[in-house]
Amino acid sequence: MFILNKFNHIHTKIIVFRCSHLKTMLLEKFIFSDKERKFFLSLSEKRKKEFLGVRYALRYIGINMNLLYNEKRKPFLFPTKGKYISLSHSFELISIAISSYPIGIDIEKLRKDQKIIKIKKKFVRNDESVFIHPNYEEDYLHIIWGIKESLYKLEGGESSNFLNHYKVSPFFIKKDSCISCWIIKNSYSKRFSAFYRKIDNHYLVYIIDDK
């Protein structure tokens, strides 16, 4: 496992690592239940590396708890001990966030096929498209997508309507900036702060609900 980036807040740890060189021999380092082992063997080679990589990284940062998933595939730690987890995969990179507060994280690769430009109408609102600089469109789109995906994970997968349910306030791309964003529902709306950074040819975005 090659660690690309690791950073800590007072209440949050985030690690980004490359899993392309992981071997399934790592399985021997873990003690799985029969159910977990059966699930692991059913996975593709790519998913096996992700499965092992996440658990290896958790031990690397000192988290010795079981990683489980609820009915909406939202990960959680057991026993929780007041800790929340969020995961994201993009090609060979995996990002993990552990926090004392609910958290959502996303990592996305800047792809050569510019797929994100082709699907932007599915997640970019009209009031968001007006502040996207045309010279940096792909960067803006990845950040906006990452914010909305992080809000989706933070909320527990309650709504996949990225157009109407999530909103990003205007921003400029600059290092270590904070972006205001919203979860919008019929009965209420709530504001959050999103943080992002570029790691190699990926954008990492995370949101912590510490209010």
C-alpha cells in the first residue's frame, strides 16, 4: 500500500492511498468470519484489493473496529465508539475519512475522456453553471460533483437527485479554500462547508457535519 496523502484535524483523520499493488495475500493478515470470507471470495480482483486495502488502512491509522454496512450501503464502524467513517474509490486510489462527527468524502479522477463534461446536465444547476470558468470547466465540475457526492454520503444516501436536493454556492478555485453548500428539502435546508484539494490527477472533497 502506497500512502499518497494523510492529514489530520483535531477530530478527523483522512488517508488517501494507492491500492494497485496490493496482493490478495494480505488476506492472511486478517481474521474474517465465514460470512466475510465468503463475501470476499465473491468479489472481482479490483474489489478484493479495495476490500483489503480499506481494512489495512484502518489498522494503519490505529482503528481496530469492524467495518460494516447498513441497508443503504453506508459504512459504519462497530463498535462505533463515537467515530464515523466515509469511503471513496476512484480507479487505483482509495480515500478513507474517520471523524468524531458525521462525514462524507469523495475522490474522483480527472479522466482523459472528459466524461464529466458529457454528464454535467445531470448534476449542475443553472445557478451553479453561471460561476463555472470556461477555462477550468473540468476542474469546477469535479469539485461540484465531489461536493454533492459527499453530501449524499453524509446524508446516508437518502436522495440521488443531485440537481434539486443539493446546491453549491459560487466559488473560485484556490488552494485550501472552503465552499458553502446546501442540502435542500421541502421542509428545511441546511448549510455545510466543503473542503477540497487536488492530489495528483484526482480531486478529493470532504464535508464534516460538526454543527
